[in-house]
Amino acid sequence: MALTKGTGPFGEHPGGVWNREMPPYKGLIYFEDFPRRIRADFAGETIVDSTHVKLLHESGLLPIYYFPEDDVRTDLMEPTDKSTHCPWKGEASYWSVRVGDRVAESAVWGYLDPLDEAPPIEGYRALYWNSMDRWWEEDEPAIVHARDPYHRVDVLESSRHVRVTLEGEVLAESSRALALFETGLPTRWYFPEDDVRMDLLSPSDSSTGCAYKGFASYWSVGEEDDLVWTYRDPRRDVAPIKDRLAFFNERVELEVDGELQERPATQWSRSR
């Protein structure tokens, strides 16, 4: 989730309301300074190293780093014939990155002659995240995608009684679950393993990455695949959730202090 994704104020389905009519979200762009050192490595070379990063927020998309051309290893870049058109930014040109025998095809793009109404992106370059081997935010590894400075994650202790059932069977029940509040997402309740019916869970081979929390592994319950997850090595900001288990609110019955919670509609919802 982000300022311009999901239920963010400029996302596809804003979670709140404005007090006046807003301009169309599609094509809405915000371009700002990002005061952190960002680096990206490929084939043993640092392709970009910048302390003058810009962050481009575009409605419906995750934020993208834009780097001054002087901070990018243009000596390792080769122009390509690829071009794309953005109705709000203009024509994008692309470059591949070559280091020895390794090539990241069309990994870098930039707008050489952006539209007049576009943000001031001339002279900047952007890189596809997955085209690089590693990313760094200051001196810490960065994973999955650029982190949105307007995205917040809070983990709070709670004594509320939380109960999870599926088709009438209790899967978890606790008065010591941790509440994780994350921008644009439903509240997630993280249970101690002792308060979960582990005998009903089957390990899954699935894994996912979150730029804010780390890499998650999963369990299934009956025919509900990947219903439960945990972070074995969470990022520092959410360290308390280590080894605790959470359930998709979208696919279970969740009661908090005896009150049945409405199933939220998200990309993880499933028709039943």
C-alpha cells in the first residue's frame, strides 16, 4: 500500500472522504525529494549511488525512485530501441545495463523531453527494481520495492479478546495477540503459536515479500490455501511479530471482544 495505492488518499479506493470535489486521480503525480542515500548493485557493480533521490508518486502505482543522471553509471548503459508513452509524462527512452557477460535488458528509463505539464523529471533516470541484484537504503538492504514515506506500520500490545473461526471451527483464540496497524490495510492480529490450533494448519511452500515487514511463510487450512502467515525474520521496525501467526481477515470469521468483524474487501478476498 502507499499514498497512491489501495485505500490511500490518492489510491484506487480511498478509505476516507474529501470535503470538496477532487481532480481525477488517474494521472495525478507528486514528485518530491527523498532524503536518503539509495544504491543499487548489478553483477558486482554499483549502478546507482545517490543522495539526491526524487520519489515519484503516481495514482494507482507504487512510488518510484528517480535519480539524477550524474549519479547513474551511464558508462555501463546501452541505448535500446524500446520506448513507451505516458499521457502524463511523455515518451520514455530505455537503456540496458551491461556488466561483462550479464545484461539487464531495458532496465533503465528516462524522459528526455517530458511534457510541459509533467513533473520536472528531465535529467532523471529510473530503474526497474527486479532488474538489479540488490538495493540499499542508507546501509540497510531494501527489498521488494521503494518504501513510501507516508506508509506507516505500528505494532501494539493488546489485551482484547480475539477469536478466529473457519466454518465454525476455532483456529485461534487469545487475549495477548499483537495488533498490527498498517496504512491502507485491515488491522492484522498476530497470535502466539500456543494460542493457535497448529494441528489444523498445513505448511505451504508459498512465500511473499513486504518492503516494510520482510519475507513471510505460509500455512493452509483445509481447502483454504495460504490462509495463515508468519515472519521468521521480520524487519527491525516490526520485530515483535517474529514467529507469531496472522490470518487473512478477508477469509475467516474474526471476533474482537465478542464483536464479529466485517470481512474487508482487498486483493486477498475470495468469493465463497
